[in-house]
Amino acid sequence: MAKEFAIGIYLFCFKVLFSIFKLFPLYDKTTFVTSFGDNCQYIADEMDKQDISVQKVFLMKSSSSMQVKDDGETIVLPFESKNIMAMIRSIYHLATSKWIIIDNYFGFLSAIAFKKQVTCVQVWHAAGAVKQFGAKDPSIQNRSAGARKRFFEVYNKFDYVTAGSERMAEIFQESFQLPASHILRTGIPRTDFFFNDESKRNARNALLDRYPELEHKKIMLYAPTFRNDGLNSGEIALDLELLYKELQGENYALLLKLHPAVKAEHDLQDKFPGFIYPVDSEFHVNQLLISTDLLITDYSSIPFEFSFLERPMIFFAYDLEKYVQERGFWEDYSSSMPGPVVSTTVELLKKIRAADHSLLKIASFNQKWNEYSTGNSSRNLVDFLFK
């Protein structure tokens, strides 16, 4: 009850300020609201490349990975409710921009109404979907009627949602309760990375500059999805000691890419020398994928983009039954994933050594989820919006 009351006060204040600033005229301005950043980064770079003459404003959550400087012409503001002055300026830009580009669910959208001339585009932060979300998320049934109403008011503000495949277009329509006309089949902007040889080469070199000893190793990447119960825990479900004991003499290395909110042990690299490499914040995950020979993950969206490379994956789903009940999946997990599904580290070891991965299944998976992401996704979206 207290949380709902606080949300109500926040949204009321947001609505009042937005209504005041809405009295100002609209400007040739694009405001990005980002908690991830990578898709927005590619769109902004493409706008620069095409010399699109509109001002850019970036409202950035602390989790955003964007690298952009406030130079007067380009405006960068922290989008955090505790920073009152920055929030007031942010609301002004939201009310006076012709184009709004967002990359996540943002509750403030439920409290405002853009002018008719404004275009709001959702560039969702995942290229595909394992877990159900939006209107299909089972957990919303436990929320209040007011909260559920708020969720749908947010979805109703999306003029367009970008999709990388027909399957994802269907999922967005169900999740956000949108008609087919609201789906832009432009592809996912950040996936342009996988079609740019120079970008891939630079990503590989950046990792080797940091860890030159990895050059001739077989690199595994463990990148699990975020779990609420792991927020303040340093525990990792993998038996790292067993993996180290069994694989460190076979020229393997294991990169650990954990969610930023998870506090893992800081001494893992010292504890497992030459084998464990925590890379939590140093590299974007797509940069790591370029050097990855084998991906180990579970319910995250990373496999959808790793499939561009058509390299093997193993799915370490140690809590599958519990996770399905709590979150709900779009498809049967074990049959839809493009690699073996295991539940213990012992099983994982067997699959690593067996190397019986179906690259044909991975290629099919890639086609299913990335059919519209063909290397020109950023350009497709920028052309649609500004030409």
C-alpha cells in the first residue's frame, strides 16, 4: 500500500510538470530514455552518420551503457527521481520533443499524454524472448488493479515497437496488447554489430589487450539471467571448483558475465588462476560473444544474438521447474533451445566434452528470431523516423 501511494505521488507530480511544459511548442528534438543503452547508442550513431539535424537528449538511468557526452548541443541528464532538478529538465524535454525513443518499461508513461505530432518508439532491450513479460507475465495477477491499469496505460503510449523477427512481432503484440500496425520490422539496431567486421575485430582485440593469455584458449562464457533471490548473494550455481579441477588443464577459460546487481566474489580470478575471468562491467556482452567459443546460459536473451555466430550453446537450467512456474515461458524450453539443457555441473561437463552440438539447429534458431536483423537495422529505423 505504501509503495502504491509513493508511486501515485510521483506520477501525479510528473503529470503536473509535464502538463505545464506541454504548453511549450514541440522542437525538432529526439529524446532517448534508456536503462540499457545499446540500441539507443546505435540509433544515435546512425543519426550522426546520416547528419540528421535534430537535437538529441539522453535521459539515462544509472544502468545505461551509453557513452555520450553533454556538449551543449547534445544534452545528457541522469534520469533518477532523487535528482530533482535533472528530473524537471527531463520532463521538459519529454514534453517538447517530436521523437521519443525508449528501451524498457518506464512507468511515467502512464501519467502523461504526448501531443499528436509526437512519435514514441519502443526499442526493446531483447532480440528474442524466453520469459513472458508485459500483459503475459504471470506475476501481474498478484499486483493491484491500479498497478495493472498503469501497466496497460504505459503500453498504450508505444506508437511503434521494433522487432527483429515475425515471432517477436507476435510476442510484442500479445505482451503490449498492440495491433500489428504498431510493429516496425526494422530489425534490432544493436545487432548491426554482428555484420561489421571492424567492430568485431575491435571487440576481440579489446578483450585480448586486457587478457592476452586468452588468445589461444577455448573460451566459455557463463552469462545467467538475473534472479531476484541472487541480488545480494555471491553464490554462483555453477560448481566452479569442479570446472576448474576438470578443465583448467585442457586449455579452457571461463568468462563470468553476471548481472550488475549481483555481488559476486571479488577474488575468483585469484582463486582459479588462468581459468576464471570475471568481466561484469568491463565489456558489453556482445563484445564478449565475438571471442566466445561456447556459451553457457539459462533463460537470458543472449542466445538470440549469439546465434548470429552459429557457435555452440549449453543451457544450465538448474531451477527450470521453479522458474517456469514463477515467470512463464513462451515455448517449451527444452525443445526450443538450440542446445542441450542440463541441471547440474556434472551434466554440463559431460556436454562440454561431448561437443555434440547441432549447428543446424542453431542456424534455424537464428533465422527464426533474427530474420529482419540483417545488418541495416539502425538505418532502417532512422530512415523510417526521419525521411
